Amino acid sequence: MIEVDNLYKSFDDANILKGVSTVFDTGKTNLIIGQSGSGKTVFLKCLLGLFKPTEGVICYDGKKYGELTDTEQRNLRQEMGMVFQGSALFDGLTVEGNVMFPLEMFTQQSKSEMEDRVNLVLQRVNLIDANHKFPSEISGGMQKRVAIARAIVMNPQYLFCDEPNSGLDPRTAIVIDNLIKEITEEYNITTVINTHDMNSVMEIGEKILFLKDGLKEWEGTKHEIFKTDNQAVTDFVYSSELFKKVRQMYIEERN
Amino acid sequence: MKYLTDIGGYAIMVFDLFKKPTKWRIMKNLILKEIDELIFGSLGIIVFISFFIGAVVSIQTAMNLTSDFIPKNLIGFATRQSIILEFAPTFCSIIMAGKVGSFITSSIGTMRVTEQIDALEVMGVNALNYLVFPKIIAMMLYPFIIAVSMYVGIFGGWFAGVFGGFITSADFVEGVTIDFIPFHVTYSFIKTFVFAFLLATIPSYHGFYMKGGALEVGKASTTSFVWTSVVIIITNYILTQLLLA
């Protein structure tokens, strides 16, 4: 579980986050949504420890990140997996090398043990026969799968995904969404996804946090998002005609 | 103010890159890879340039020997002194600032732009140690390149002098050996070690802390070349004052 209390983040004179508080539960896919510039990425980077909050507290299963020593922070980071928007795979390493990287850095496992673990997670993300290919030789969807495999290879407690569906076709996007949801439930981890993709919101959003201008505008489940009267949320989520109709159908069905 | 911030940032980077060292098992491979790219990958251009610069120094010295009272062996002497004292350590370093420095800045900068450095940091890896430290160790073999440059440069001078008909081989060799002060080679290699450190760290600083996208990677490479050259030139003056004056 990740608890965020009154989080502020400023860059020079620009206040990006203005007191965000929320709780991300274990075993659930938690989604952060909001318009471009609403502070989603900064919020995620604060959770990851890449940005130091100007004010506020972030607790990982009761451990306050800001009060940990450098070593404790690094150890905690080893319990985090991150899927970056552009996958952020290491160009010079093969698929196998990328997934094996955290194991080589932080474990004392033998080469064969690491290979077994890598093959296991690559199978888990449905990637076979790609071990010796370089990131530039595989498709965007496959790169995302490799990034997910790398993120989960150390059995993390927390999984963060920054726009995991960006640049993917709708079908592959759904596959990636479902994969993240399955992994979250299977390994009972706390997953936080930063997304613009409304399909993801409807499919896997067990908890949704809506940010607007650096503030928490709304939070709830994917079912509650159909019923909310919050104008900012409805303007954002139901900006397309298709989703307006979906919402209408949902409400009629419930009535 | 920006210069002060950069100098402070550079000092902090140098301090931080020794923290939380990467496992030797991994570091060993990184160092070997960097030696291949930074040292062996630069040999060709250095050999090529050194040969022709040595040749030009030899010809120009010969063309300026208008008095019969000046011995011909001065051509060999001037070539040796120019190559050992300045051309090999200093000007090769400027060339390397362009070749190796740009490569370091653009490769690290691209990793920054594509969030690969963020990925390392999220995993709890000291990205500075992982990326920059192997480059520093690899560049400690830079004196090897400079030794080759000295040899090839003097050989180029001999080749141009002898085959251009400016001097006999015996006179050139006599000039190369005459009044030889071994400390000049020591001085040259001391400079080389310092320049090697600068060549590894200044471009790394510009790549590691760059902000923006692909365009900024190009700008960072240019800035890195300019600043590495400037610092090398100033350091050259300071070291020469300290060691030879």
C-alpha cells in the first residue's frame, strides 16, 4: 500500500503539485488520469523517488520514504518496478540482457539461475524466441512486454507504469492492460498506472485518481466514474461521443 | 552564475560517481567495452593525424632553415620537441574532445532523453557510477594512444624530411636524440593523465545533466566539445607553468 499525504512539488516558481493526498491499495490497479500538464508524470516521479517532494509524505507500507537513509531508499527502490512510456530499454543489451539486468545488479544468482528466471518472466509476458534480439529489432508492443518483464523480474512490491499503452494499436493496448492487471493480482503488488487511455480506465481501473492543475479533483472506481457529476471528470473522460454513449447506456442499464 | 553552478555540479558529479560502486562482475565488462570504444576506436584517427602533422612540422622547419649556420639536425630536434611537448598530449586531446567527447555526451544524453538513466535510478543503481566510472578507467589507457602518437608523429617527420629530400636519415635521427630531456616525456604523460580525466568527465557531465530532446543532445555535444577544449587549454597552461617553468 502506498499512502500519499499532502504532496507538493514545485520547480522554481511553478507549483506543479498542490497538496495531493491519496492511498493506493495492494493487489489493485490504481490509475492516475488527467489532462496533459495536470501533474501526473511529476506525481509518478515523486512516488518513484526521482523527484524530491517540496512538501508532503509518501509512505510505502508504513515506511516514510523521506525519512529513509540513502541505502534504505535504494533498497526500497529495488522493490519497485517501472514501465516507462518509451519502454526505456537499454539499447546495447539484448532482450535477455535487459530483463537479466536487475538480477545481475542485485542478486548473487548463478548465470543458469538468472536465465531460468528470465525465461520464466518472458514466458509470463508471452515473449518467446526474442531473447537474443536487440530492442531496435522488436516491435513497440514487444518492447513494452520486455519492459514489463524487466519490471517484474525481481518480484517487486510496487509496479509503476507511465502511459504503458502510448503508441500501441488498440488490440495490443488491451493485451498490455490485461497483462498488467493479471500480474498485479497474481503477485499481489501495488500497481500505479499513469494513463490517458480511457479504454484502460474502463477495463482495469480499480481505483482512479483524477488530477487537475496539480490538485486531486476526484477519485473513485471505474463504476463510480460512470455516475459522477464532477464536471471536470465528465468533460475529460467523456470527451468523445463514443464514451458519452457508453455512459448513457451504463446509466440506463443500471436504472 | 551559470558557470559557478556548472562547476559546482561537476564537482558534485565527480564526488557522486564513486558512491555505491557497481559489482565488479559487471563493471569489468563495462570497462572492457569502453576501452574498445574509447581507446582502440580512436587509434586510427590519431595515427593518421599524427603522421601528417609530424610530416608538416618537419617540412616547415626545413623550409625555414635559411641560414647555413643552423645545423640540419634541428629538423629532427624541432619535430621531436613539438610532437612530445605539445602536439601529442595537447592537440590530440583537443581532437579527442571532438571524437570521444561528443560520443560520450551524445550516448549519455540519449540515455537521458529516452529515460534509460531514470530506469537505472529507479532500480537503485548509481547511474553515474555505472555510466561514467568505466569511462574514466578506460581513459587511463589514454597515455597509450599518446605514446603511439609520439612515435608515429616523429616517424612522419622522418618520412617527410628524408623522402622529401630536406635532410638525411642520419641527421634526422641525430636531431631526435640530441639534448633529449627524459622529464619532457614525464611532463607529457602527466598532462595526458589529467586530460584523460577531463575527457571522460566533462562530456559525461554535459550528457548526464542535459534536459530536453534530440535537438538538445546535439547542442549538449557541441557545448561539451567547447568546454572540454577550453578546460584542456587552460589546464595545459597551468601544468606547463607548474612543471616546466
